[in-house]
Amino acid sequence: MKTTLKTLLLFLILVLNSCSSDNSSEENPENPTVPTSKFAMTAKVDGKLWEVNNPFNSNFATKPLFTYYPESEYIQLVGRKGLEEIRLYIKRSDLKIGSYSITKSIYDASKTQIEVSMALSKENMQEVIEGNISITSIDLSAKTLAGTFSFSCVEDDSKPVSTSNPITTKVTDGTFNFKYDFAY
């Protein structure tokens, strides 16, 4: 009887120990700079969930490729799914908690912007016409930033939104959590 009771007690201890919570790798609500997802960027693109990292499958910001977004003035956050991308260009002067309205891209290094490449799922180019990026957490020492975003696209941004030029891509519930300015 004592052996059975000891075995049962040992089994119970093992079961309870294996049920302990380990949220250190994916969630840490006390520290908002620690990712709450294993993905650097998440969003709903036309209602379909995107859970992505950068093109190198990490949560590091990447260097802007084009001179109209110079690295000295922008932090580029890229989420890639296959060959499709969402690119957030955070103006370094906007590197503080706050919301930033997105309008049609003008490629002149004047403001925080969003670009998108949806070549596989869309027949025509998608041009961002409106949206929002909110920086909700920033750690200047650890060089991490997190926030939310949403935006809408049309095929022809030279025309107003209408029945002949409708919104063709809608991105909602976007989140990001990236490290920036690391040594390349």
C-alpha cells in the first residue's frame, strides 16, 4: 500500500511539474518589448491571416534598398510571405510612441510610409492610399520597437476611390515587433 501511494504521489508530482507554464519565449505581458508572437509581423490581408518574419526569417529590421528611403532617415520593417511583402518605413524622427497617418507613397523621405508587393495574389500593382502605423512600445537601449498598422490599396492611386477604382487590398489587425540598428 505504501509503495502504491508513493508511486501515485511521484506520478502526480511529475504530471503537475510538466504542466507548468513557460511563456518566456513567446509572451511576456510585463515587458512589451518582448514579442507576444513568434512572428515579427502579423496581419489580416483581405481577411486572411499573415504570420511572417523578415526575408531572412528573423525579427531584425533590414536595410532599405532604395535611396529615397535612406537608412540614416528610415528603419525598414519587412514581413515576407513567399514573394509577397509588406514594408513599413518608420521615419527616425517618428521613433516615439504615437500614431502616424499613411497617405499615398511619394518616395521623398518626408514621412513614415508603407509599401506592399502582392504580385502573386493580385493581378495588378497595389498602391497604398491610406492607413495608419502606431508605435506602441519602443526601447531605445535594446533597440526594439513594436506596434500596429492597417492600410488600404487601389490599383490606380492617381484616381479617387470609386466603383471604377475600388479598394483592392485591405490590411487590418497588423502588428510588428522588430529589433533595429544591429551590426550587419
